[in-house]
Amino acid sequence: MNRLLLILLISVSFAQKIDISSSEIKYYGNHFLHSWIGISSEVKSTVIYDGLKKNGSVSIKVPLSSFDSKVSSRDSNMLFYTDAIDYPNVKFKSTEISMINDSVRIVGNLSFHGITKSVSTTASINTSNGFKVQGSFIIKLSDYNVPRPTFMFIKIDDQIRIEYTFQTN
Amino acid sequence: MKYVTYIFIFICFAKSQSDLDIQNIEQMPLHTKILWGENGFFRQINFGPKTRKDELKLRVKMLQNHQKLALLSLGMLAYQSSLGYKMYEGDYSKLSSHRKFSTITWSFYMTSASLSYFAPPAQKYEKRVSSMKVHRWLSYIHFAGMMAIPFLGKNISNSNDYDKALRLHKNVATITVTSMSLSALLTILPY
């Protein structure tokens, strides 16, 4: 009995790695003629949560080649403009996590196209069916020195909205 | 230890390169396979950029110019059609303009088509049907039309059956313009 209590105490006291069963990252691109969504489910993530301190850390890595926008030539173009041969992955590592009621504020460094910039996002937490974290943030392609593709003489929008969903069962 | 480090760096490099291999290469269009496939013509004669990165750079440049020239060609083709219809209705005052302008239109179109057909392979291909795939299928129709139109045009004056030859030229031109217009419209669809 004492042994069981000790194990329970250790598991609550120390930070735990949360196994993510499914994750999805979407990017929303926009041009004056049309909008599109690129989706990747090949997200490698590590989530560590400390129940006592109510904080943790998140690190995410997603290969650019895994994004599917339903038009392969557009995906090819994206891989070219983002220099995916030299910078094949987008990475995120949190620096600060704070709980606010049913949501979590995450601040971290986003590395994309060889440039690392700080981003912050507030994610909602839904525990009704497993554990689901959902949120979004906006980045600017110009902040990451990514040239904007041109279509019909007009460039695509500089702002790209990123949406993420992580779920555990 | 030094060699272990080198081997490790090599493996990491090889891994990062293979991660960006062309996806669904088996779906590559036949014309691209013939030119840029593993044993493609350009590979055999050692023609083209040395690295995949430069190939992609060239591809994007070629396709952007293809886009501009194709729009211009479509505009010219529409103008040619209007001249052709006037002649079909009996106004032959535009015959020399129609003849002269046909060479320029044809040259612009063929340059545009070459930029697309000869472009190095994309980074990704897919099995499912998308707007860009239909765009390519339609290109086979208007390319065949553009190849035939000059001969059919010349054939009108040489033919024994003038009306039949004229109708054939007109119909092929109509199909060509329609398929090219649809092809252009498809590029603005999101999927």
C-alpha cells in the first residue's frame, strides 16, 4: 500500500510526458483570386505537463513536405519558396506556458525558413472527449524572409494563419 | 571518432535529401518522365541545372513565364477568333490581318506551351484529380488544336470542298479557344 502511494505521489509530483494520439496543423493561404488550406498530420510533438506546478513545455516539428493543399503543383511551389531542401522542417519550442481557466497561453520560438521568431498563442482545452488542445496564430511570410509567390501578376497575402489541434485519447 | 562523425553527418544529409524526394513520382506526366525522368532525355545528355534546388528554381521561372505568355496568347487567340468569325460571315477585309496575326499568336502559344511542357519536374505529384490536373488534360486538347489550325487554315484555299474545309478550321479553332479558356479559368480554382 505504501509502495502504491509512493508511485502515485511520484507520478503527480513530476512532470509527465503526454502522448499525443493525433495532431493536425493547418495553414491558411490567401490570394485575391482564391484561398486554400494546407494540412499536415505528420506532426512530431512532445508535450510535458507538470500537474503540481501547472506548467509544462511543448516542442513540435513538422516537415514542410507533409502539407497537402489538394493541389500538388501549389504544394511544390510552397516547397520551393520556403527553401524546403535547406530548411525541411518547421519547429516550435515553448518558452512559457500558463493556464488561464479552460485555456492555455503558450509563448515560444517558431523556427521557419532558417529564422526563429517568438510567437504567442492561446489554445482552448476541451476534456469532454479525451484531451483536445486547439488554437491558432498568425505569422507573416516577410518576417521569415519567405518570398511571396505571384499568381496572375499579384502576390499572395503576407499573412498566413496557422491552426493547430492536438488530441490524446 | 572523426570518421564516425563524418558518417553521421553524411547519414543526416542523405536523410534530409531523401525526405525531399519527389512525392508520388509514378504520377509524373509522361512528357516530364521522357524529358526529366531518371533516364529522361535531358538526364542522358546532361542538360539542365546540376542540383534539384536549381531545377525547382528554373521550374518556377518557366511556369511563371508560361502563365504570362499563355494569358497573352489567349487574348490574341480571342482576337483571331473574332477576325475568323467576321470572315466566316462573309467579311474578307480582315484576311491579311488574320493571316499575319496567326504567326505571332502561334509563336506566343508554342513558346508558352514549351515553357510548361519542358519545365523540370515538380516536387510533388498526386493521383487524385485537381483543377491543375484538368488544366493539363485540357492542354493536350488545345495543343493538338494549335498544331492543326495553321494546316487547316492553309487547306481552305487548296481544298476542293471550300465550305467543309472552312467549317473544319472554324470548329477546331472554336474547340481550341474554348479548351484554352477553360484551362485558364481552372487555374483560379482553389482545388
